[in-house]
Amino acid sequence: MPHVTTEAPHPLYAPLSVPVKAAAEPRRRPEPPRRPEPEPRRRPAPAARRPGPEPEPEPPRLSPDRLRTAVVAGAGAVALCWGVQARPSARLDALFATGAHLTGLLAGYGVLVMLLLMARIPALEHGVGADRLARWHAHGGRYALGLVAAHGLLALCGYAVHTGTDLLTAVQGLLGYPWVAAACAGTVLFVAVGVTSAGAVRGRIRHETWRRVHLLTHLAAALGFVHQLAGPDLVGPFTRWIWAMAHATVGVLLVWYRIVVPVRRALRHDLRVVEVVTEGPDTVSVLVRGRGVAELQAEPGQFFRWRFLRPGLRSTALPFSLSAPVRDDTLRITVKAIGDHTRRIRRLRPGTRVVATGPFGALTAHRRTRRKVLLLAGGVGITPLRALFETLDGGPGDLTLLYRASDAGAVVLREELEAIAYERGAALHFLLGRSDDPFDPLAPRALRDLVPDLAAHDVYLCGPPGMARAATASLIKAGVPAGRIHSEDFSHA
């Protein structure tokens, strides 16, 4: 039997969704919600399959464990390369120089890994997930910057001991070498990127500014590469050739997936805005249509990076997940106005050209391991879960959607969710209330009351970072293994 509810069944939830008096009345079976008449422009029906280009083969998916193993193995190979070159010596200047060579090679390798993680390679994006790649990139960047600093300090001390001069004189002497000056310039750029990426700074600068500064990483990496080829860290033509091939490979992948592929797809699919639909006071859905969109193989739960080619929007590409499955060569995103960029999206006009890079993300049906699935959304995080709610395989009783929102006005796509729940026999609960209310509807006991066999479910989770962290902790306490909690924070993608 279909189970559609707009209130939580436990009496303690009454203050969150309905008046206490109404909660005390006998429960009645909810009337099936009327499905609104289909609107051809807003919810286009699937089109008959037309002859066209064959879809692109599904990209391979590299798991996080395999990527981790590959990165560690690469670091081991770099250390082995250093060990083969090392010449044991008890002299102080030689010890400093040996340490400088090791930290320099590891720093160069770390920078290559950081660039590779953000190259938007489908095998990584689909298998590891964009949010995890972004976290690894951020954490790894700190280690790489630390290795760069250690390399510079050890090299300076070794040069000072070798020449018998003080550190200031040693600095002046080292800067006389062009490859050392290039390394210093690269280090300054790395520091600038690191400072603007720190949480305390990034929240105070515009996203566009952060993006532009972050692009300096590529120039810094190039300067570091020149430094290492000309300096003493690499000995022998074979070692230099391997190092050059590694940098060339990463450079080609960056150019291919970040420039060539987006431009080629933009020309091929000719995406344009066809309609902007108001979903609430500060939320709109944008429908984008093009040619052969099915070739993109976008899965429910994934996202694209969207660049709208109109003044005020064309300079930035932001990640928005699909809020509905692909139909009739049409993609749909649902955007909440939370800043200048998203407010401008509300004023888009039909015909605006769109460059959409993707699809990205691993919050898809491929992560599913159990028959029963709980979808747990917070705020506008409902968008990828709404697409999954409609498309995940399952019979009556297999799917449950919990939607956390501050009040009824903050609920997005409510009619669509109720219609899907009714059609599929799925459970739907709106958990309404402020985050500082005394009762927490996402506490472990509250979750078990709503979903009695919670530990037997896979959980797909998407919402604001604070809500997602608290919900993850509650789910684990309620008995859900961490490996069956699937989440993705698209804001860091």
C-alpha cells in the first residue's frame, strides 16, 4: 500500500509539523494526492527513441581504495628513485642536501597528485566521488606545501654549510641560480593558493576570486618542474625522462578533460535554457535542452558544472545536481538563491547558451548494496535524492525518504515527491522544525522510530555540511554501518 505522510508518526514530532491538537486526533489514512495535470514543458514525457549516434561507453570507475593504493605506490617509487641516487655521507652539508633531494622529489610528486585529483577524469569522478576528491586535494595540498617548505629550508641550510656562510648570504647566493629563482616564485604562488584556501579566508572572499587564485597552482607546478629538471634532485637521463613523462601525462589529462572535452561537448550538444520555473520564494528549476543529451549518460544523483553564457554568469561554473532524470534531451536543475550568482540564475531567459561539464559524482545507484534504501535530505540537498527517489529499483516498502526542512515553506518539489511516493508505494516524511528546537528528529532513536529496520538499509544522504555530519553520526549510532552511508557534498566539487 502506498504510504505518503507529511508529518512524522511519532507524537513528539507534532510541534515540528502539525498543531498538537491535530496530532492527538485518530490517525486517518491519507487521501492519495491528486497528480497535477502533466505540463509538457515542465515535465516532458520520454520521447520515442530516434536513430542517432551510439551512446558513449560507460567510463570505468576507480574505487577509492585502488586510488589510495596507487598514490602510495607512486610515493614509494619516488622514494626508491631517491634511494638509488643517494650517496651516503656523514658530512653535514651532504645530509642536508640528501634530505632536500628527498623532500623535493616528494613535493613534486605531491603536486602532480593534487593536479590529477582535480583533472575531472571520469574514472575518478564516477568511482571515488567529486567531494572525496576535493577533500583529498585539500588535505594533500597541505602536505605538499609542507614538503616544499622543508625542501627549501634543507637546501638553504645545506648550501650555507657547504659555502661556510650565514643564511642571509646563502639566500643571496642561491637566488643567483635561475632554476632556484623559479622555484622561489613557484613557492610564493603555492603559498598564495594555500592562504586563500584556508577556511577562515575562503569564506570571506568571492568564489570567482578564489578560483582565479587557485588556477595559479598550474603555473607554480610548471615553475617547480623547471627547477627540478635543471637542479640536482634528478640524476641521469632516464630519471629525468620518467619525471618529464609523468608531468606531460598529467598536463595532457588536465587540458583534455578541463578544456577540450567541455568545448567539444558544448559544440556538439548545443545546450540552451528552455524554461525557468519558480518552485518557491527563493528557488527555481532551470530546464536545459540540447541535442543527443542521452549520450552524456547522466545518472540520477550526479551533477554537472554549469556555466550560463550571459553577463554576470559566464565567468563561473558552479556544481548543481540534476533534480530529475534526463527526459527528451532535457536536463533539469533546481537552484536556491543563496548568493549573487544563484540570484542571477533566477533571471535567465530562454535561449541562453549553457556549457555543462560532466556528469560527475558517485552518489548513484552503483553504490547500493541492500534492497531497502533510506534517502535522507536536508534543504536543497533534496535535488539529487529526488531523482533517485523516482528511479531507484524497488517495490512497495523498499524506499523511504526523510526530508528535513525548517518549515513547510522551505520544502522544495513537494508535489512531485508526494506523487512519486504514491505511485511507488514509498514512505515519505517531512521533518519540519528549526535546528535549535529541543527535539531532534534526526537523533538515533527518532530515526529508528521512523524506520524500524534502519540497520538493514542503505542510506543516501545529501544536505548542508552541519546537518550531514550530525545525521551521519546519528545513523552510525542507530546501527547503520558507515560503509552503507553514501553522501556527497557538491559545494566542494
